[in-house]
Amino acid sequence: MKRTTVYQLLGLLVALALPLVLGEQDFLLDTLIMMVLWAFIACSWNIVGGYGGMLSLGHAAFFGIGAYTSTILFVHYGISPWVGMLLGAVLAGLFGLFIGAVTLRLHGPFFTLCTIAVMEVLMIIAINWKSLTQGSSGIPVPYRPGVLNMMFDSKAAYFYLALALLALSYGFTRWMNRSHFGYYLIGVRENEQAAQALGISSIRVRLIAMVISSALTAMGGTFYAQYIGIIEPMHEFSFALSAQIALMAIIGGIGTAGGPIFGAVLITLLGTVLRSLLGGAQGGLQAVVYGVLLVLVVLFIPQGVVPWFRQLLAKRKGGTVRVDRAEPV
């Protein structure tokens, strides 16, 4: 068995045991749940932003679509959030397909600006369509514990559900590292003209990545809505949320399977510490700290923390530095 596989199995066993060790310590469990949820969403963003090389700063649009679709169906029509999660994923995937078809021919900052614009339009619609979304006041999710309602009395159940979602996105990115689709996507990222000369359809490959990333992100939005118990457009469709998702992947190491997970752990812990130390005054300062952290990573370890640490270990052992096929070269 490969050493990497052994480490992954050990990590999974530790994660499965954490709720049992922590018991009823709700604060620690809540931090773990949000950590795993953001890791799942960062891995989902990484499919487009890391493997595909398309810097999307509007992924909160898909997060919000998932949250609002399942919540509206649950609150107004009594439809199970499990069904709402699937419908939200399909809707977000179709929306991602539409956005991709319109914007993927754009390059550099133009694609990024378009994703931000789409997100802002959805926020305006959610704020003004009060008959459906209740406007800026948001939609409270009624607490009705039950498996069919994706609501549980125990936080451990939420943790295991979030862990299952993370396993889904992490497993998919690991598969991409060794699949033809992953090779095509990375080839388009590194040299689009050369990839097209070899017969790879750059638009089709990127559209597929956009649809998958959008659908997975929407599933995270549904989980968030059922766990937090309220959704509001100023958060679900916010630029700050999109930037936070991208920041996690960039700091951890874009284009790697484990980088977004480490980035999500770091950012979630940092945010928790800032909230505990500064209380209500942490909003603006938290953004400053995130910005400083991003600048430091870009200046000193632009490849991200995980690839940098892997290279450091290889150098200390006196071996060659192994670069993952999914990592930028």
C-alpha cells in the first residue's frame, strides 16, 4: 500500500473519531463542521480555479442558488432538503453551463469580472424578489429535526454529513489527477493553444469543469442553510464569501487535491481566533488579516503551503522534489 494511501486512511480514521472524542463540546464541533464544509467548497472551487486555471470570484452565486433552492422548496412546499439539494445542484450546474458558454471565451481578468457581475445580479434579484426570497431580511429555516429534513439534534451527524461531502469532492479531484479529463483540463490551463493543436476542445473541457464545480458548490449551500437555519442574500451572494472560498484554495495550494483542505482549516481557525479575541469589531480587521496572509503567500510561497511543504520535506530527505501532475509547472 502506498504511503499516501496510508496517510489518507489514518486521516479519515482520525476525522471519524473526532466527534466521539469531543463529546458534547458544541463550540469545537461547530468549528469542525464549518472547517469541513469550507474545505468541501474550496475543493469544489479548485476544479475550476486550480485545475482549470480560471479565477472565479463569483462562486457565491452557485452557493446561494443551492441554499435558496432547497430552502424555498422546504419552507414553501414542504419538499425534503435532500431533493432540494439535488435540484439546486442541477440548477446551479445549468447556470454554470450558461455562464461558462458566455464567458469562457474571455481570458484573464475579464472572466473574473464577469463572474463577479453575475453574482451581484443574483444578489440584487434575491433582495428585490421579496415575495419569494423575503428580501434582505432572509428566510429562516424552521427547525424540524429528522433525517428527511436534513436536521439533526446532534452536531456529530452534521459533521459526518459534511465529511461525506468533502470525501466526494476530494475523491473527484484525486481521480482528476489520473484521468484523461484531468490531463485535458491541466493541458488547457498550461497552454491552451498547444492543447487545441492536439485536438482538445478547450471550451468543452472547461464547460464540464464549470458545471461540476457549480453543482458541488450548490450542494454546500444547501448544507449551510440547513445547518445555520437562516439564509440572506447579503451573505449567500456576497463577494466576501467568494473571495474567502478562493483564498482557501490559493493559500493551501491550487491545483492540488489536499491544498484547499489545508487552506480551509487555516482560514477557519484564523477566523475563529479573531472572533474570540475581537468580538464584534473583527469584521474589518479580519479582512485585513486575510489580505496580509494572501500577500505573504503570494510573495514567499506562490505555489501554496501544501506544495511548498512537500518540496521542503523532499529536500531535507535529500531526494528529488515530486511535483503532482495537477500542480502548475
